[in-house]
Amino acid sequence: MIMKIDVFDPPMCCSTGVCGAEVDPVLPRFAADLEWLKQQGIGVTRYNMAQQPAAFVEHAIVQKALKERGNDCMPMILMDDKVISSGEYPDRESLAAMIPGVDAAKIEPSNGGAEAPCCGGTGCC
């Protein structure tokens, strides 16, 4: 059985965050870390509040957190429909520690998301 990770991002132009004038360096690093998880055999789906609002309504856990904490609960990461992280983008080591079966010995430094183009490589959203 493939483990399933769902990432619920706050509203932004795209998941890598490199489309605007000021790039938050955490976002491309996290995008690269999610790609690394996929290479470890983890199923990863990412939802952006600005582009996929229905996903936030359909997941009761996410909807409840938004009602109680507002956008402060974002980003929220679910593993098999259980919250494993909320309110921050964890680094690669933290992700590996949260997910059973991910070999922490295989942790390679993130390249900051250089291989993760924004919005299909167009450079804008």
C-alpha cells in the first residue's frame, strides 16, 4: 500500500512560490523535498487554496482547522488523513522523521527546488 501525503497550501500563485517578485526560499525547497518524497515511493498530492478551494471544503479535518485557526493552520500536511504538520513547511529531515518507512539515511540536501519549475516552466502563473 502506497502511503498518501496531502499538502494544503495557503493561497498563492503556484506551489513553488517562484512566480512573484519576492520569492520565499522555503517554498522551492519544500517543492524539492516533496519531489524527494515521491522518489521514496510516497504518494504526494498538493492543493492550493487559491486554485483548488473545493479540496479544502471536502476535507473535514482541513475545514475544521480553518474554521478554528484561520489561515494560521496553513500549510497543513496530512498523512493518510491525519495531520502530521500544520502552520509551517517542515524541512526534509523533519518530513523523513514524520513518515514511517522513509529511510532517513537516504536524505540528500535539497537543491532549493531548482528542478521544480513554476507553473509548468512558463515562469508565471
